[in-house]
Amino acid sequence: MHGMFRLALLGSALLFLTAAGLRHAMDAADLRRAYAGPVSSWPRAEVDAGVDFVEFGPLPAAPPPDGMEAQRIALGARLFDERRLSASGQFACASCHSPELGFGDGLRTSFGHDRRRGQRNAPGLYTAGFQHSLFWDGRSPSLEDQALQPIANPIEMAGQSRQIERWINRDQAYRRAFEAAFGIRRIGMADVARALASFERSLRPPQTAWDRVFTRGTEVLSDQQLEGLHLFRTKARCANCHHGPLLTDQKFHNLGISFYGRRREDLGRYAVTHNPADVGRFRTPSLRAVRRTGPYMHHGIFPSLAGVVNLYVAGGGVDQAVQSPTTSAPPPQRDPQLRKLALTPEERAALVAFLEIL
Ligand code: HEC
Ligand code: HEC
């Protein structure tokens, strides 16, 4: 009797498993069909009312540089590696933005001058030329403006503009390079910034399966990656904020991870605008090449993409909701677009597999 019961149980379990397996296989085939054509024929992205969704697409190729622009890019690349832009002679831009690490530094937050630790994670720079504003809080409007900030920042490069202008104007090789790039004989800090910006604008993420999707179609994706793409556009709600060729809306959102009222508090966009609605908001980062640029978020607290996905499954983080005595900024409001997500472990793994091809 007991044995019979066990057998029956086994039987129904088997039946269940085959049915689930079949359903899964059908889903995969359906998805293949739904995503077989060009992007314009894909299932519509599911976003909330009021979201200005921009369809996914490839990044525009870098324009072929004309003579002078080619000189500027080469000069900028050299300055990017130039340690003499820092007071100690130890730090170049590349110290924290390494080409091997997607132009990030692979650290939770960066170390700079005197090995002092900053509060923020160094973003990758592959898409910096396309961002509408720079830094996690968007406080800089252009690459030219941005470049001067780490040079002057006492905990990054701590450079002295006048000292830099003195040695660079005496350096024969730089004088020749600046003349060829800009037609100038006297080099100022603004010219250093222009060259760095030209170099950064020439950067593109390395080609990935995601680029091939737009030339050869989704057949270049595995079933799991395709499922991840579909979830990203639909049930997982990512496309609300991560869309367009850069996979960012270029806006500022609060994911509930600002540590408001706690030791590692970072008020984000609020420090720039002083608008109470901006407490704890950070700029949506591009997800191109995201596989290379961990750890993640403005404070780099997530070492893995799986950790990031789990944060979204939980509906975001939970910041303190009562007024902090240490700031006049009101408690942050988590973005209403974040919801708890019902995603199975397989679906979470599929999302990660998709993020890894970007
Ligand atoms: C000590 C480490 C360090 C050095 C050196 C450094 N950076 Fe950064 N960089 C960072 C960090 C950290 C951030 C993010 C800071 C923030 O958002 O407040 C950042 C942000 C940026 C951004 C904004 C990217 C975005 O998507 O918003 C650009 C562009 C950039 N750096 C370029 C440079 C250039 C050019 C240099 C050299 C002149 C340089 N960095 C030197 C650590 C560094
Ligand atoms: C409400 C808007 C919003 C939604 C929805 C959203 N994101 Fe984000 N995402 C952001 C913002 C803003 C950040 C940066 C937050 C910070 O650093 O505090 C971010 C950061 C990330 C990062 C880290 C990137 C890096 O370079 O550090 C990843 C990965 C990511 N999101 C993936 C996803 C995935 C996957 C989904 C869907 C499950 C999703 N996002 C849904 C706005 C959003």
C-alpha cells in the first residue's frame, strides 16, 4: 500500500515535470517567433503610463575623425594616462578608469590622493560621450567641465592648475601635440580638458552579442539570454528606466539605497538641486558593458549582477523614513516604479544572462 502510494506520487511528479518541461520548451519557441523580426516587430515593452520609452537599438558608430579631431583624440589618450596631472605624480585618469575594467576601477569606491577613499564608485566611461549629464548626481554638464574636477579634487588627483600649466607649456612633445590638435601655442587647463573630452567621446563599448542582435537578429542569443531580454522589457520592469541605445532614460531615480541618516549617507541629486524630491536620487547608468564595470551602484555595494537583480526583486532597498537629525533633507521617497517582482530563480538567472551580453 505504502509502496503503491509512493509510486503514484512519483508518477504524478513525473507527469508534472514533463508538462512543465513542455510548457517551457513551448515558451522558448514562442519567444523565438515573437522576437524573430526586426526590433520594430518585437513584443511591445511594458512600461508605466507617463514613461517616454525609447526603443532599444545600437549605439551610433564613432564618426571618422577629421585630421584635427584625430590629433585631439590621440592627445587626449595620452593625457588620460598622464600622472603628472596629479599633485603626487601618482594618479592619472586611467588609475581609476582602467581600459581593462570597462574604464572603471573594479573597486567598491575609488582611492585617490594620499590613498583617501572617495564615497562613490568610478563609473565606466564607454558611453560617457552620450550622457546628458555626468557623475552619479549629474552635477557636471559636459565632459570638458567634468575633466577639470578630478584633477582639482583634493581626494582624487589634487592637481594644481598653475603648476600643471607651467610644466606642460615647457614640455616640447606636448607643445607640438597641442599645436597640431588645436592650433594653439599657449596651453591652458581648458585645452587639457578639451583633449580629454575628445578622447572620451571616441570611446565605444567592445562589440558584444547585443550589437549583433541589431545586425543579425535575436538568433545570436541563447534561449536563456532571449528570455532575459523579454523579462527585461516586460515582467521585470527594467525598461521603465533602462531604455534606448544606452539603456538609460538619463533621469534620476531613488532605489532606496541612499543610506539616509546613516554613516554612509549620500543624498545624490539633492546635493545639486536642493529639491526635496531629489533626496537619494541617482542618475540611471547606461547598462552597456555592465558585465565589466562591477561592483555596482553609486556606492558599489553590489559585487555581482545577481545581487542587483535581487534588489529589484525585493522592490528596491529600504531607507529610513523618519527625519534624520544630521541633515535638513527630508527622508527619501523610493521611486514608485519599483515593485516587488515575482521572478523564479530561473528567471533571475535569465536576467543576469541578458545583462552579461550588453
Ligand atoms: C581617484 C579616482 C579617480 C580619478 C583619478 C579620476 N576619476 Fe573619474 N571618476 C571617479 C569617480 C569615483 C567618479 C564618480 C564620482 C561621482 O559621481 O561623484 C568619476 C566620474 C567620472 C566621469 C563621469 C562618468 C559618468 O558616467 O557620469 C568621467 C567622465 C570621468 N570620471 C573622467 C575622468 C577623467 C577624464 C579623469 C582624469 C582627468 C578622471 N576621471 C580621474 C574616480 C576617478
Ligand atoms: C525606477 C527606475 C529603474 C528601474 C525600474 C530599474 N533601474 Fe536599474 N538603475 C536605476 C538607477 C537610478 C540606478 C543607479 C542607482 C544608484 O546607484 O543608486 C540603476 C542601476 C542599475 C545597475 C547598476 C549599474 C552600474 O553600473 O552600477 C544595474 C545592473 C541595473 N540597474 C539593472 C536593472 C535591471 C536588471 C532592472 C530590472 C529588474 C532595473 N535595473 C530596473 C534605475 C532603475
